[in-house]
Amino acid sequence: MPILTPEERIGQVLAGRYKLESVLGQGGMGYVMGGQHELTGRKVAVKLLLPSFGSDGEIVGRFFQEAKAAASLNHPNVVDVLDMQIDDGEAFLVLELLDGQPLTDLLEERGPLPPEELFPILMPVIDALAAAHEHGIVHRDLKPDNIFISKDLRGRVTPKVLDFGIAKLTEGDSSVETRTGGLLGTPHYMSPEQAQGQKSVGPSTDIWSMGVLIYECLTGDRAFQADSVPALLLQICTFDPIPLADRAPGVHPAIARVVHKALARDLADRYASMEELGGALFAACQEAGVVLPASLEELFPQHRPTIAPGDLPVAPSEPAPIAQPAPTSSPSASSKAPVFAVAFILALGGLGAAAYLLMAPAPPVATPPAVASPEPATPEPATPEPAEPAPQEAGSQEAGSQEAAAAPEAPADVTHRVISEPAGAEVVLDGEVIGEAPLAVTRPGDVDALEVTVRLRRHRARTVTIDADSPEEIVVVLPRRHDPPPAGSSSAPALAPR
């Protein structure tokens, strides 16, 4: 039996009831076609596995696991699975046909999204993932492609989570195992535990991926970027992302704190559940003055703090204790000021990836000045008469006087290392390209300042001044440039395969 292309299959009827009418999208393992149920007339999306994978029992099992995982949720923000079959040796799923666009397309068209537009899309998705976790299902492949902004017949927006194809059923019946040593998921959104190849990952991996996704939506740039997959996985497992406040200064600090907590590499520091993340986001939006639709008000009431972050509770009506002066001895552990990380800039030699940390130090704790106890005055000792210098000492003193009278040395040249994020940007000085970052740039000692421009294709160029106050290593972050889509371009198909 010849293998037909998707276009050649238009007009065929699968399992005697699903007529294929159009090609919606194609991927490495399968393709999606628009179709219609022959009896009910309902429009559907049919996701077919390529025939070359039909003989692989593990792949077919994982393909059907997507249907089992999604169908078991029955959540309004999860794409509805209508049927799953094998017809003449060919595995396929039947899904609801969605009208709209994936979140990826919206980011490409608009660039960074404001919180008041982003969170009405992501809050229902977080609720859907929380429901999945309650059923023992971890998605493990969250990314903008798998969040679809669909519209109903009245034009109302309903976000949908797509593609549970590599979901792991952590409880109940699950006969599908991942390949030993296999790396499942999209690298940019992988959690550290996924990047390290851990066989069993839990809901925390979806919390991490959601943090990466929110970071990208607010800044327009991915939290982790590198020129190769090994370098990317090393970043994820080793470095914190550039602070969100540096890439999107307009985002309220309360929202930034929630995102970075979701991106904590240590599981103990990450949010314990998707509900907790949703509640923290809601509280942060309230603190930031972001107005959310009333329909989102009760999604996470049990996890939303009753006091918004930064608010202080009212003290009871009791007299406040009189503050005691701090002891002059070393303070106890409970009185130590919080310590924050100092800024580090790390360059990965040969990998072309760089990451750095930048957090403001906490203000020092004020302590009362120590009062010195008076001591009895002592008579000043008499100054002895200077001894007559020996002949050899006199000669050395004369030489020292001559050196002191000599003219001061000219200031030395200073070398600074310019690092770009992403790596590989051109460094321009006086209108000429002098190399690619990371690059050592020497400022002559008799020159007060140099102005260099760092530029990279599809990113906004930045000009920095290198002077005496500049650090030895200068990191220049180049935001991604979002050009408007060409006229006449169409959005991606409603359902795209992985």
C-alpha cells in the first residue's frame, strides 16, 4: 500500500465516519487535518501518526496516552478529545477543532504582553494544569506552542492547553514508559530535573516551565538562551536567568518575585503546587494594581494570601515595647540582616552562552554608635634628638628625595571585557567593527571614556560608555526586536502537531 501525502489524503474517510477535508499542520511525527464527522456534520481536527511510527509500540502508546490524559480531565481549558482509533494499522486522534491562534503567534505579532492582557490567558491555563496534577498527570512540555487562544462562536476567548503527548501519568494505570536516557520535552522550557535526565519528574517541572513561559511573555526574550543544546542545558542547571527587572523594568516587582520563585532550581524553594503559583500571581497582580476579569476571582481562593505581599498587618492595641540598644557583641542569628547575592558575570568559554545575577543589596541594619569610655590623659613623651645619619644612610635618603620629586607616572591602559547576551554580537568602535562579543576592549589611560555599540541581527543595538567607573566585565543585554508580520500573512493552523 503506497504511503500518501497529507494533500493526497483529502477526501478520504477514516474509520467510516471522519472525512478529511484540509491540511492544518505537519510535524516530525505526524500531521493534523481538518475533517468532518459524516453523521453529525461536526467539524473536527484529526491528528494522525506517520505510518513510519505505526510499528513502534512505545510511540503508539505515548500517542494514545495524550488522548487518555486529556480526556480524563474534562476541563474547559484543555482541548477536548473526541475519539481515538487505529484504522487499517494507522493510529489517529479526533480532537475539537479550535478557531484562534497559538500563544506563539501572538508573541511574534505583539512582542512582550502587558500583565493585564497576559494573565487572563495564563490563569485559566494554570487552573487546568492544577486539575491535571490532581489527577496525577504532569504535562512536561509546556511552551507557547501548546497554549492555544481559541474563540467561540460569540468571539469569547477561551485559552486551551494542547498536546499531552509526553504527559506522565504519575498515578493509576500507566503502561507507557519513556525511553531510557531519552530527553522528552522542549529544551528551552525544561526544568533542571528534566535537563539532568531524571526518569521521574513531578508537578514541579510544570511550575518551572510556566515560570519560563511567563518570563518570555513579559520580556519578549527566553529566560535561557545558548548556541547549542548542551550549553542551554548547562545554563538551566547552573545559572539563574537575567533578572526580569533588567529585561522588563516596567513589570511590578511583586510579579517579578513570583516568576523568579517559580524558577528556583531547588525544589524546596519553588512553589509547592500549581494552585500556590496561581494564588501568588493573583495576589501580586492585586499589589501591582493589575485589573483582572471578575471570572478569575475565585480560581485560587484557598491559596491566595489574605494580605497582599508588602502589606503589614495592623498591630494589636497594646503599648509598643521600648526599643533596646543593640549589644556591642556579635549579633545572634535571628538579628542578622538578610544577605542577597552579589552580582556575578559568568562567561561559558567555547559554548557562547552567558548568564549573570544582579540583585540589589539589602540596606544595612542601623545600630546605635558606640560611645568610647574616657581614658586618663597621659603625658606626651619627649621627642628624642635625631641621631646623626651614617654616611650610607644619608646617601639613600638623598636618593629617596629625588624619587619623590620625580613627575607622576602616566595612567595605565585599562582592559574591559564586553559580553553580549545573546553571545556573538558585533562590537563597533568609532564606526568600525572591532570584533564579536565576548571581546576585550582596551581603554587608553589618557582617554576618559570610550563609546562602543553592540549590535546583533534581529535584536535592538545598544551603545555603552566605558570609563573609569565601568566594571572589568560589561554585560550588554540586547532585547529581541519584534518586526510586524508581513502583509497578507496568515496565522498558524488551529492545531499543530509537536
